[in-house]
Amino acid sequence: MLFKNTFVGGIHPPEEKEFTEKLGIEEATLPKQVVIPLHQCTGFPYRSLVAKGDLVKVGQKIGDSDSAISAPVHTGISGKVVAVEPRLTFMGRMVESVVIDSDGKQDVSDSVKPHPVIEKISIQEIVEAVKNAGIVGLGGAVFPTHIKLSPPKEKRIDNLIVNGAECEPYLTCDYRLMLDDIFNLAYGIDIARKVLGVSKAYIGIEDNKPVAIDYLRKKLNRVEVRALKTKYPQGGEKQLIKTILNREVPSGGLPMDVGVMVLNVATCAQIAKTLKTGMPMIDRVVTVTGKYLRNPANLRVKIGTLYRDLIEECGGVDGTIRKVLCGGPMMGVAVPSLDIPVHKGTSGIVVFTQKEIDEMERDRYEEVCVRCGRCTEVCPVYLNPSLLADYAEKGDWEMCKKLNAMDCIECGACSFVCGSRRDIVQLIKLAKDNIRKHVK
Amino acid sequence: MKTIIISILGLGVIGLVAGLILGYTNQKFYRKVDPRIEEIDEALPGANCGACGYPGCRGFSEAVVAGKADVKGCLLGGEQTTCKISKIMGIEANKKKEKIVAILKCGGGKEQSPSKFDYQGVQTCQAAQTIGGGFKACTYGCLGLGDCVIVCPVDCIKMDENGLPQVEYEKCIACGKCLKACPRTLFTLLPISTKYHVNCSSKDKGAIARKACKIACIGCGICVKKCPSEAITMKDFLAKINPKKCTKSGKCIKACPTKCIIQM
């Protein structure tokens, strides 16, 4: 088959994974202060369960919401709540946050209790535990996992795909997790398989990680490990389904419409960890990297740790920091300040210095589209990005909708290849925003 | 020869029959078109700017004759056109209406309110607003990328060096397009005789507003106390002057500690 182990379109940006791929996951030093935003997943903001002056313990629930699509947040350190106030988050908006000063004792809350072994626990109990632990999709979409684990009855799920592609340049947190936390990963896959009632599970890994592929093939005997062609955005769930099962998710549909559930490796490992120890989601693996960062690392970081502390822990940079990304360079967001906290979706912190940015932006000026068609070639969801961008520039949202702007996965492949350096993704994002608001 | 006669006769008969049918239908289905529509259409500027809210000048003339639109509806034509239209319609236009203009309710340019972060994306206010809620330190203030300049049909808005749009009040026809284009809805329509207005839209608390912009309204309420005619009200840490009640005493301008109330 011509398109075996890959999908149509896509690009191959420089991988830049060499800074951290050989470094195992380390525990980050305990932060003196954490800022935990009360809005960390898809859905509505939560209300705070603690007030200024309260003493909190590790694993204590500090924010919850009554809405169906939400996951609670917990504190990862013990100490005293010094403020509940709006703080800046990675998107540049002010979000109500709980600020906790550590007392260094790390006393564990009484609410943290391990769950019974997998054979004895019922499906409802697992979903409830996942919900209470505040587990969300750790690949970056931060969609509450308990909703994914309880699909509507009419949708029959027959395949589970575990996403270990990690197609974003620079990031190695999922790769290291597959090597360093194999027991939790295997256990998590078993649990997800039990909950969804599926027999067939796949794990997709890009072939630029041969060590992980060999290792998982040896260790996971009930899961089919698929080596995928190294191509961005291989880790997009729709691309992954197309590659592994050759099924296409319909326009506007979800993977469950074609009977597939996609979970990130980190999410699986977190589910296992929560069920084994009872500890809710209080930390995650973050790749802190950059060409001029002195000691790049894969760190297990408490949610709420400030970027400034992490960059300091990694030895700071040679030169001046100019741009810091939350996530990888393709889909990540440039953060507005270093005093923002790690949230549940932070997979990486990529630091760029003034020197690098100057080199990158030396001839970065926008020109008009020359109709070369490269964006159309690389678009993994078969859109015409240049045309969409044109209509978005003119403000014709109805035409954007007709051209299926809503199917855009915002991967950024079109902007990457654009010879005229147009901000195509941003224009399409703008169109999507306006379609949601204005077009019925 | 015979062929020619037959064809002439044949054509003549067809022509006669067709003529009769056309004549009959013209009588039977005659629809009277008001000649005034044509006349008003002539009198209008013909720019089809759409500021009146109708699809072009023709649409407006039809609406005027149908009695749906006011004779003063054409904003671009102004007083002259109104006179012509009222003459055609045979009605006396009301007394001279006061000119209304669009006013920007923000004084925080690049100098007063710095950027939170460098923005390098699409250079329109609407796009900038979606990235982290806008790059400006003040979340209510003008982003200064000029969406209003682009939509203005009479080119009366220009960007100044401080990154704030300046409205030429003489040219402004109060069409309201800038009100809709601004993602932070910073424009408002006020009569040109309004002497004082609050040059700020920040609804933040005093300390936050002051940090974000040097000349923000901090909601201190001094102007409310000083105003002799109770024209100023305070809502969401933002003063508002009611132009109907304002007696133009000028006490608010002197009292305002951040100088956010200005004279037009």
C-alpha cells in the first residue's frame, strides 16, 4: 500500500529532540510557591474550595465545578493558602487561581486512598476515581478523561489507540515516559481496555524513536506496537486513526463515531498511578528544553510551579530569554510572562534566546499569496488553507464555513511551509471563532 | 416574387398579433411606479455606502417613498440632500438636527498603556484580541491596529503616532461602522456639542486600571461629587457623563486625578 503507516499531507520539521531524549525523568525540586489556576480543562471554570489562610495537604481537592464537562484540581504541595485571586495564565488571560506557600512537609491528605486491584474494581468505580482525580487528556487538548471513558451506549468502541507518536519537535516527555514508566503505562492500558470493553489495543510511535518501539514490543505483549512514519502531525488523533486503522473520522465527528478511542500515553500512565496509589493528578512530566538552555531536562513537575523556577532549575540560559513556548513549537503558545504556572496541559517549555529569535526573524515579513499550493499539499485534513485565509482576511465567515474551516485541526503545517510567511493558522482560528459566534 | 409577398404578409400578421397582445397586457397589468423614487435616487450622492441601513441608494429611495425611512436618513449627503428629498416628498424637514459624531472612549496609546507581550501575528484588532485577550496591558483599551480605519466609509479616522485613532469630526457621518468593527467596542456616538467626555473604558478596579494605563479612570468618584448638576454616574469603576444633564461647568476636568475626563 502506498500510504502505509502514514497519512496524506504533513510536514517534517527539524526534530530538535536531541537535547533531552537521552535524559530520564527526574523529580523537580519542590517549589516554594505554587499558583494553581482554577480553570485547567475544557469546560467551565471551577469555584475554589479553600480560602486565604487555610492549611492544605498534598492531594487535597481545592477546586471543583458542578458542570458535567469538568475535572477538579488538587494541590501538589502541602502548606498555607496565601491568596485566591486572578493570576496571569499561559493564554495571557487572568484566571482565578489559588496561591499556596509550601511548608516543605508534604503531608498527604486523608482523602488519598489506594483503590482495590484491577480485577476487583468495577467500571463505574474506575470512571468515578478518574473523575475525582481530575485526570484530563495530557496530550495538550486537556479534555476530561472520565467523559472519554464513558462514551454513549449507541457508540460501540472496538479499538483503543494509545498515542505515543509525539510528533512535536523538541518534546520528549511522552518518549521518556514510555521508557521510564512502562509498568504504569501497561497497567493504564489494561484499565482503559477494561473500561471501554475493547480487546484490541494499539500503540502508535513515530519511527524516529526505535528504542521505544523495540522496548515496548518486548514489554507489552497484549498491545500491538505500530511504528509510524516520522511526520507532523502524526500525533493528531484523526491522523493516528487513519494511519493505524485506515478509518476516517467524519467531518465534525469524534473518534468514537468510527469506534475508536485515542488516549495519550501520559494519560494512561496517570490513570494507573491514580488507581494504584489514590493520588490525584498533582504533577506531570514536562520537557524543559531549548538550544541555549544550560541543562535541559524531562522533569516531573507539580502543577502550579512557575516557569521561572523551572528555567532556573535547568540552569538558566546563555544569553537573554526572548520567547518561551508552552508546548512544542508547532502548536505551542508563546507565553506572556515567566511568572505563569505549569497547568495540566503543559507538555513542554521551550526557551528561545534573543540570538535564536533574531536569526529566525531576520527576514520574516509577510508577503501576498503566490498560489504555490504547498499549504494544500501538506494539509492533513484536505482543506485549502490559503483560500480560507483569504476569506478570513475579508471577514467572509459564511464562505469559511462552506470551505469547512471548522475541520481545521490548527496543526500549523500550512504556516510552516508558506513561502510568503502568511499567518494562515491564526486567520483560520479567527474564522473558527467567528463562525461559532455569528454563523448558524 | 410570391415568396416575398408571403413572407412579408406572414411577418406582418405575426407582428400585428404580437403588438395587440403586448398592448392589451400593458393596459391590463399596468403597475404604477412612483416617479419620486427616480427623483430621490437622482438627488442622493449615489455612493451606495449603506450607512442608512438600506441596500444602496435605490433601496433607500424606495423606503423613503414607502414611508419606511426618514427623509434625513442619508448620512453622507447631509443637510443638502435632506432638503432636496423633503422638497420631492413635499414635506417640511424638521429643524436642523445636531450633528452626531463617533468618539473614541480611550486615551491610552502606546505611551500611556504599554504592551503585555510582543504581538507578531495578523495585524488586525480582531485577530489580536483573540490571542491572550489582546497584547495591551489594559484589557479594555484601544489595540491600535486600525480596524476602524479600514471600515470607515468616509476616511475620517486616521491613526496617530501614539497608536490611537483620531476622528475628524467634520467628515464623520455617524454611520456606526466603527462601533461594530472595534472588538472592544470603544466608539460611541455623541452629539458634537458634547463638551466633556470620559476618555476611558476600563471597568477594572482602580489599582489594576492604574497599573495598566497611566490615564485610566480609576473610579475614585471625585468627579461625581464635584459635578454641580449630578450629570456624572459611576458604574463598574468607570465614570459616565450624561450629556443632557451636563451644564459644562468644567469642574470634573479640574478635579480628575488621572485626567481621564477631557474636553472635545
